[in-house]
Amino acid sequence: MVKPHTKNIPISPEIRIGGKDIIFIAGPCAIESYRQARDIAMAMRKAGLHIMRGGAFKPRTSPHTFQGLGKEGLEILRQVADEFGLLVITEALSVEHLPLVMEYADIIQIGSRNMQHFPLLWAVGETEKPVMLKRGFMSTVEEWLLAAKHITTRGNPNIILCERGIRTASDAGSNTLDVNAIALLKETCPYPVIADPSHGTGRSDLVLPAAKAALAAGADGLMVEFHPHPPQALSDKEQAVALEVLPQFVEEMRALAGVLGREIV
Amino acid sequence: MVKPHTKNIPISPEIRIGGKDIIFIAGPCAIESYRQARDIAMAMRKAGLHIMRGGAFKPRTSPHTFQGLGKEGLEILRQVADEFGLLVITEALSVEHLPLVMEYADIIQIGSRNMQHFPLLWAVGETEKPVMLKRGFMSTVEEWLLAAKHITTRGNPNIILCERGIRTASDAGSNTLDVNAIALLKETCPYPVIADPSHGTGRSDLVLPAAKAALAAGADGLMVEFHPHPPQALSDKEQAVALEVLPQFVEEMRALAGVLGREIV
Amino acid sequence: MVKPHTKNIPISPEIRIGGKDIIFIAGPCAIESYRQARDIAMAMRKAGLHIMRGGAFKPRTSPHTFQGLGKEGLEILRQVADEFGLLVITEALSVEHLPLVMEYADIIQIGSRNMQHFPLLWAVGETEKPVMLKRGFMSTVEEWLLAAKHITTRGNPNIILCERGIRTASDAGSNTLDVNAIALLKETCPYPVIADPSHGTGRSDLVLPAAKAALAAGADGLMVEFHPHPPQALSDKEQAVALEVLPQFVEEMRALAGVLGREIV
Amino acid sequence: MVKPHTKNIPISPEIRIGGKDIIFIAGPCAIESYRQARDIAMAMRKAGLHIMRGGAFKPRTSPHTFQGLGKEGLEILRQVADEFGLLVITEALSVEHLPLVMEYADIIQIGSRNMQHFPLLWAVGETEKPVMLKRGFMSTVEEWLLAAKHITTRGNPNIILCERGIRTASDAGSNTLDVNAIALLKETCPYPVIADPSHGTGRSDLVLPAAKAALAAGADGLMVEFHPHPPQALSDKEQAVALEVLPQFVEEMRALAGVLGREIV
């Protein structure tokens, strides 16, 4: 059951995050081409999903790897989303990028490495856009909620939290998806909580069971990376789920959501 | 679905761990009295459960806290289990205790702090009793499987793994239940995997959602601590679930197991 | 002995970081007033030190704590430093702040939470100012050196690394000063390495022994927080060393540096 | 300066741990042969050292690696130590081994994996032998001191603590030597504290700087693994320092100890 005190964040007239519905956000790690993005959007539409993710400005650990298509990536993402009636979430990497990203996105994503980049929190706090705040990969829940407060004290109440795995001593994936944190937040905090099992595991073969675990722990949504041809993905290829699996993945989530008294959208 | 390659560990003529059934082990952290143990065993029987846990020799961080009833605890546990037709799992703390514990237990538990106490692994490796090997609270999966090998190379193949949470930087509970490890083991390893959401969270309010997450990730069973009066428990009272909640807890697990194609026993 | 391959970063005609000399950077966590800053600068001058630190824009976990004096803080810091012939290091919190901070600082500090805020790395990479890059508090050395590369590939080779403690399971301080990382970097990497035992321990009573450990492990410098009245400090009061201790602290460092074949400046 | 409240643990009429002297324990990871052990003992004698380490029963993560020579290893260790007038420290792996180990050793070592193996703590607590209690590689200082209390409450006050590195997210060595813990213990606890920079780094090239850092942080002694031919060592070869380096290693420690007002023995 959805906790009665969870806030309802309106994304569009039809779509809200934090209610009985479980939001299934899908899309590629990075927008690579119109063709790649369109294939994914079409598959999402067929599966009954509504919010598409896709990175245009990619924060990459090494300066020598693919950094995203930039503004062109935003344009492609918006175009294919509009074509299939989808909403868009994408990351704002810094204060300077924010005005540009706001033109294209329905939800602004704050990335894990920026959870405590306070100038960016203040800047999105001065807008009214829904903000998805990813947990720092080494942050406590307390620090995460204080980061959210940096946003809300500037006036924007539309916070969605995203648990995306933490760095631990475990070797079961590149991160450890913290289902305890999901359960704790659903007990104690009014914001909707989304889980990102793609970064939360870092391994495509673990994404589906981790997604189920997140839902079972109480998550209000999922964000999962798909790619038409994972071995050729320009970023995060180890964790991308093959697009052809998407319908089956969504079906298994629907069955699980049903027994939890909820519905996937 | 249960993974087809998972080994089936026979505990009794009727009960096996690692098949389609999901084993729900319940019981107190420590056996405190005949009355306490009997109340729990009776509730378990009514709920259709089959394996009872209970500590007699308790490995406690501080020497000034309750260390268990010792042999008397074993006797009480066996007595109430027999009264209600239950099987028994309890911890062998060291090589010297092993012969005594083997008289009373159907499954020998190796505790988290003893995962790499090799003389004990060798000793249980020379028996044929089913062994539940708990993961060290900051051990990798690789180290865990090597510890299992210390047992199997001595001749005992009846290994059940138990994920019980790892120490991390998260503040969402005293440990972080590693659902990724459960999912990984179900992909790659033949041993049945049980989850302990009581130690895996350390907070009674998180035990139910964490238990659901573990099942959804693929666990073959659960081990949960219950107590008739948690505030008066002599050990681990923060994480004990009230016994009166047990029927509802089991019901929610049954519904979840159903959608996963499995059944709680 | 200083490693022969360490780069020499010129800060002024007289002061270089990375040579035989060990740089002892001191100052308050945050600039609170002209009086506070001047007292510290005067004590530093008397002790023969040359580089003063002090925060003007403070990245604070909670939005409800002191966030720094802002531009006024920069002005005070520069004024007292000039009065006593000191050089200045202070943090640039974001790309927007950078031009302002560059007017006042001789060394730009990139804070731990910003180690992977790539737009800021790119921006300082396009200047010629010396940059002190603090390690993320749960980052690997590999990620840290890749962050440095984000700066150098834009053209600025003047990198100073600062080890400031990592988040671990230890309860000996709020962080664990990673002396292994200092030793490793001195074996393998050309950048000078400074240690911050104030954040590296989070406890004023551990700062002196941790500072000694850092030097003994091979550090090319130290950055230590002092305050005239630690209990009244507006930020980080648990870790501030009392200003009256500064002369003795520096003396102990000088003795230790001597036996290592180096000299404190 | 040695902290005035540190207890003095007598090992022999001449040697005490916890006073002004800094004890330098050396030896191989595992005793491999009479020749190997004798070469090391001879080099130790020449360098003025007094306590030799060497493993006979090795607790190894994998069951397929060298597990030590067992009783023969103890005999060799005692023989070469007596030949060169050295004292002996070696590990008791379990309660069953303890009587045997007590015949050969002057100090009983409790290994990191056994820090919370309470039956063994109780057993050494009932002897009067000096006990070196290694910190669990994932334990807090609080848990460590409570483990020491499990020994002292049984009657044995002769505790020596050994910091040997903790598991962290750092990639600078296989463990992180926790110098903060050394400093904290010297502030707050009466037991002498030894550092093990061999396990504390896991890399032979980092052992010397880490050893210096430990002394500078206040350690009362060191335990360092040497081997005549590290590439041929049967265990822990990555971290063994070449025996030919021992004289120079000890000399550098003597110089450092001198500036700290102490002396290496």
C-alpha cells in the first residue's frame, strides 16, 4: 500500500508521482542518436510507460570517455518524447546548464555527484519544476534529506528522491542498492521515492531482481536504463538492459505491483 | 521462479530448503524461558511454519550483556519444537560447543562473526548436518563462498547461505541488507540463500519491507526474530517483531510468494 | 626525503609547493570577522608560516547553519593576509563564484563535495592559478587522479592534491585520514600532496598526531584549522585547534620535518 | 612522548611493551622452513630486535592455499628464537590450539578474524600470558575495546592492541591503516598499541611510510613481515618486505623514534 502521507508531485495533468501508481521511468543512459532514442520511446509507448530518461550532458569520471551530445541530445530527447506522448527527465549538471535543461525537461534530475553541490540545489529551489534528487553514492539518508531541504527552503516543494545504490565493501555489483533506505523513507518522509536499479547494481543481470526488491520495499517508482544494443552503448553498457526485454520486464513489475495494491504507469 | 540449478538441502523427510517452497524460519533472538519459547512455537505452528530458531549461546559484543541460557536454552528449544512438530536451527559458537549443539539442532548455524573461524568450518564440514553459514558483516560474496568451500572440502555439501546485512555508511538501519548479493547468488551459485531481515535492518519497523525485498530479489527463505514482548527482550529488542504481528506478516509473505510462483512453508 | 619527481608548483616568487620545504597552511574554517582573521594571521606570521586558509562561501550540509560571510569574507581574508605578508587559499564553490574568488586567492581550493563537479574542474582548468583538489570523502585514488585530469586536460598543470580523510566504518574520528593514499601518491604520482588532519579526524585532540602521521607518510604539506576560541567557532568547532597552541604545534612539526630531511615553511 | 598512563606489559625480565621503548616485532608471515626462519632471526638479532613473529597455523580465506606447517612451524620458530635470544609471538587459531601454542609462545596473538570469537577470548583470559589482540578488519574501536574486556573480565590484564588496517572504499592498498585509531587509543585507553603496516597496507612498497606514520601517530610498537625472498613467499608475498632491507628499515625507525623521545628495541 502507498503510505497515505506521501506527497503527490504533479508532472503533467495526468501523471503524478507519489500516489497509488508506480512510475516506471525508462530510457538510455545517454542519448546517442535520433534512431536510438526513437526506438526506445516507441517501445516505452507500447508498454504503456510515460516518462523517458536520457542523458545529454554526462558527468563522467574520466575526461577521455563520451561526455554526451549536449544540446543536440536534449533536442532529440524532447522530439522523440513528444512524438510518442512521453514526458522527459534529464540531468542539469550545473547552474549554468539549468536554463537550457529547463526548456526541454519536465523533471530536472540532480545527479549523485551533485547531491551536495549547493549552488545547484539553490538554483532549482528557485524554480517550480519537479526535481529528482539522487542520493550521493556515499551519503547518509540524513545528509540526503538535508540536501532536499536546501531545495525546499528556496521555495520548491516538488521533490522526488531517487535511491541509486551506495558504495560498500560488497562485490555483488558496482554499488549496493539500499532497500533499507527505501523502507525507512516510506516510514518517515513525505517525498516520493524512486529506485534506480541500473546504477544500484551496475550489472544488467541484476537489474530485474533489484527492481523487484525496490518495489517490494515500498518504492514509488523505478528508473531503468535500456539500450537497443547494450554491447554498443557509449556509456554504462554493463548495466543497460536490452530493449527487447522491456515488455517482459514491465509485465513482471505489473504482476508484482498488483500484489502490493499498486499499478505500473 | 526458483532457479532450476539450486541445490535442495533436505532438513527432514518433508522439509527441504532450496526448492519451490520458501522457508520461513522464525523464533526469538535468544531463548529466555520455556514460556517465551512455547508462545512463539505455538504461534508458528498456527501460521503453518516449520523451522524454529533461538539462541542458547549468544556471542555478544559486550561481556556485560546477556550471554544466553546455554545448555538449558537448547533443552527448552528442542522441547517446544517437538511439542509443536517444528524443526530447530541454532548457533554453534565454537568447536567445543559443536557436539552439544548437534544433539539438539536440525540445522547448525554459523554466525556472522564466525564466518572465517576456520576450525569451526572444518568441524561442521566433517558432519552431515545441514549448515546455515551467515555472511560476515563486512565480507565479500567471494570470501563467503570460499568460507563455504572450507566446509564442503571436508565432505559436507549441505550448505545454506544466509545474507544478514553488511556494515555500510548508510544510516538506514544498523546494517544494509544486500539484496544485490541475493540476486547475484541466485544467478551464479548452487546453494539456497536465506535472508535475515532482522539483523539486516536492526529496526523492527523495517523488517517487513526488507523481508519482502529479499523475497522479491530471489531469496529461498527468511529468518525473522519475533518476541512476545519486544521491549522486554533480553537481546536485540530494537529489531524484534511483536509476536502478535506474526500471522499478518506471514500472510503478506504468502501473497508475495504467490506472485513469484512460490509458496511459504 | 622529498621524492625527486614531484612537481614544484609556484605560488609566489618565494613559495613553491612540492619541493624540499613542507608547506604549513593554517587558518580558520570560516572567516568570521576582521578581528578573528587578524589574530590568526598575526600568530601565523610569528610562527614563520606563509599561506592562510579561510572559508568565505561555506558548503554546509544543513541549510540552517552558518554559510559564510561571502564576498565580505574574501575581503577580510585578503586584507589580513596582505597586512602580514601571507598568501591566500580559499574555496571556489561553483563556476559562478570562480571569477570573484580568483580576484582574492593565490590558490583555488576545490572542496571534497565538488571533486567530481566537472564543470568547475573544467573552469579552473582554463585558468593558470594553482588548484588544490581535495579528495572526495569516499572516492578512490583512481577517481581522484581522473578528476585532476579533468583539470589538466584543459590546460592548467598546477595541481596540488589534498587528502582530507575518507568515510569508513571506524569510530576514531568523523573520518579516517588515509595515510596509505599519501604514501601511494608519493610513490606513483607527480603532484604534491597536502594533508588536512582537521577534516581527516574531525576531533581537535587528534589533529596533532594525525598531522605527524601525514608528514611521516610523506606529505608535502599540511592544512590545519585554528580558531582563537574554538568553543565559539561558527563552524567545525569540534575540530578547530586553539590558536594559542599554534606555536607549539609548528615546533613539533619542525622537529619531525628535520628528521625527514625537510623544513616547515 | 609515551603517554604516562599506558600500561607496561612485561614480556620477559628485560622486555616490556608500553613504556618509553618502541617494540619492533619482525618475522615472516608464515614459518616455511628452518632455513627461512633462521635467516630472519639472525638479521633481527644483528639489528637489535627482540621479538619474532611467525605463523604456524594460518587462517586463509581459501581452503586451497598454504595453511601453515602446524606444530612443526611452532618448533622451528621456538628453536631459532632461542638460538638468537629472541622472544616469540604467534597466533592461537582456536581454543583447541591454545594449549599447544602456549608451550611455544611468549605472546599469544588473536587474529583479526577472531577478534569476536568469544570462546577464544575467554580462554586466553584465563591464562596470564600477554595477549596481542588484533583489530577486526571491519570493527570499530568500541567493539575492539569490548573484545579486550571479554579477556580482562576473565582475569588476564596483559593486553596489547594491534591496529592492522580496516576495509574501506580506498584503493591505496588492500586495507587502510587507521592512524586516527592509534591516536585515539593513546589519548583514551591504557593498553599499549602496536601497528601492523604489513596488513595495514598489503603492499610492500607502502610498508615503510605507513610504519613511520604509525609511530608518528603514537604507536608503542610495530609488527612487520619480512621474507628472504618475497616473490617466493608461500603467503602474503605482496606485502613482505625483503629481508635485506631490514637494517635500513630499522635505522629509519630509530631516527624517527628519537625525535619522538623514544627508542626502538
